[in-house]
Amino acid sequence: MFKGELDRFKADITKSLGSEFYAKMLQNVTNNPVYMPDNIENYVKDGYLFNPIVYSVVSMIAQQASQIPWSVYSIKNKKALSLYKSASPDLAPFKKAMIKTKALQELPDHELNGLLEKPNVLQSWTEFIEQVIGFKLVCGNSYIHCIGPTGGVNAGTIREMWTVPAQIVTIVAGDQYNPIKQYEVRGDRNIVIPREQMIHLKYWTPNWSQGTFLYGISPIQAGRRVVTKSNSSYDTSVSMFQNFGAVGIVSPEPGHETEQLTEEQQEMIEERFKRKTGPRNAGRPLISSVPLRWQQTGMSAVDLAIIESDKMDLRTICMIFHYPSELMGDAAAKTYSNTKEAGSAAYTKAIIPSLTQVRDSINTFIKGKYEGKIFLDYDVSMISELQEDLTALTTALSNAWYLSGNEKRDMISFAMDERNPMMNEYFVPAGVMPLSAMTATPDDIALEEAEKQLGL
């Protein structure tokens, strides 16, 4: 009975004054911690738009990912492509580039290259990718609306690609054979987007109740407590700065208790204290006709360990997004021996996995809609943090007889030599032959070598 009344009270307060007001009210009554509301709107408002750590990590991952170029390829070898797609981001760039060369051939004149330059009338590909990955990092979901002909010989091809803000998208569930019926975009007027026109990227979630499995889980949802704590830490620091750390009680000095302050005098001192304190009033004296004393009632920033707490918040939030905290100014947490290693980890742990899901989702969407076997892919060959020493790479390539000259040139980002047909040949070492083709026995060879060493 009481629980039902309480639920109705909560629903009425939330509906009329909002969930944040109810949370603050509950905090005042129960003295329990109150976390940021668990919804996408607040992940955006209290997470990305309000917390400097979340903003820095998300924007860094999204911006670095957006700088990586894309190209259109034809599939030469499906087995090599499967191997290339399954390769770990930590795999040596030389080995991965070698597999990619065997699997794909670039198509510089394909019509999709235009889309990779300008996916829609408002954005470049760089802006588009930054937005796609940013929405997924903050909201756990990213939606791409693909627009193109619905009939004729070009049916299904893409003319424009638009990101749809994840916080205004509702997934309409279907049946067991088609789990998603359509997508609805909330706004001044609701827009319905058929599922055949939408690419939905999301993080996996184990929550399987009431259709929530159709949505991805936001990293901020898992880190809701630490983001709330971080926001509170910044609020506390600002409040202390603005009030010069004043947390206490003003009362008459001992021996002057008879000179009790009237309620009007107390309010006047409080008001004057407010006017005289703050950043713009630093050093200005506060004058009183009654001897007063100050009794500290709160803890200082040092006692609260706010600075150390901020460092732990930074590390935890970076951990949630798989990004090295030392690249965010955390000099004390040296996990990697140098900046290049930390930068490489940022790409292999955070940036490349984000791009890989975008790539695979787009390729799944366009499969069978264009002539030939088409594959869109990003190219990390120009990322300095991922590159091996050029000397070591050329040494390894000089012994790779199973690659043609043009394949070797492609792996070190040199243009293909189309004028020389020999650059497409394989040069097998002349001194290598099978044992069965040798006229001398192994014992004869061993004896000959021994005679040479003895000078006979």
C-alpha cells in the first residue's frame, strides 16, 4: 500500500518538476548519494557537455579517428580478406599491410569515392566520421541514414549519408523474424525511417528486458558514478575558490556572549559576507562592531583529497573508453615507456576498433548493391604512431620473395610502377632448391664443408 503511494508520488513529482528535482529532494531526505539520471539525454548534458574529462577523451578519439583516410577497393582474395578483417589491431603493420595487399585492390575511379569525400551537402567525410563515432561513444548508439534511389537500375545505391542524433531516435520493435520494424526520429514532427535505410552501430549489452537489447549501452552508463563524482569534485573546487574555502560558523568571541546577534544582524552579516567574498573581492576587509570568531565546520580541499580524487577520476574515465590516461596529462600513471607507445595503444585499443565497426557495418549495408565485389576500408599507413622503422621494414621486404615489386611498393606507400611489367613478377632466390633436386648427398655436402674449413 505504502509502496504504491510512494511510486505515485515519485511519478507525479518527476512528471511536474523533473527527475533531477526528485533526485535532489531524495538526497536531502535520505542523505544518500544521487547520481546523474540514467538516460541518454543526461549522458550528453551531464557527461559530454559538462564534464571536461569525458569531453576530452571522447573528442580526442573521434577527432583522431576522423583524420584517417578511406578508399574503395575490389576484393581480390576472399580468404585473405577474412584473415585481414580478423587480424588484431596489435598486429605488426607490416604483416597486416601484406595481407591487405593480397586481399584488396584499390579502385580510385569508383563512384563511392565521391561519398567518401562528401557524404552529404553539409559535411565532409572527416566531420561525418567524427560525428558517427562521437555519438556511439557518448550514447552507446550511432545511426546513419542512407539515402538513394528506391527503384530502377540504381536501387539501393547510396547518394547521401546522414548521422541522426542518437538521443532522438526510437527503435520500433517488430516480430521474432524482423526484430526491428522501423526507426522513428522525434522532433517538431516525427519522421519514420525504414530499417532498410538505416545503419545502426551500437555497443553490446547483456540487458535483454523489454526490448532494451535493441539499443547499445553507453560507456557513460557504466561510469555514471565516477562521472557524477567528477562533476561534484569540480563543483566543490569552484565553490571553495569563490568562497575562499569558507565553510564554517560566525559567532561572538568568548566573553561577548551577552552581545548576542539579533536575527536581523545575522542576516546582515551573511549578506555582507556574500557581497565581500568571491574572486572580484579578494583582500577586501569585512568590518563588524562586535568581536567575532570563526569556527571551521567543513574540510579543506587538501583534507577532502580533491586533487588526488580528480586524478583517479581521470584514470577511471579513460579506462572506460580504453584510452591511455597519460595522453590526457596523467604523468603519474606511466604505463608505457614513451609517448609513441602510448599513442600506439590509443589507436589499437580505442580508435581502430571504433573505425572497424563503422567499416564492417557500411560494407554489410552496401553488399550486393554495386557491381563487383566492393569493399570500403580505412588506411592507417600514414599514422606515425603505428609505423615501424623504415629500415627494418625495407629489410623485411627485401627477403619477401613471395611479394611482387609493386606489392612491396604499395606496402611502403609508393605508387605502383605500371610502365615496367617486371614489377608484377615474383623473383625467387636462385640458390634455393628442394633437397630431392640435389645430386650430392647431405654427407657429401658436410664433408665438402669440413674440407673447406681445413683448407684442403
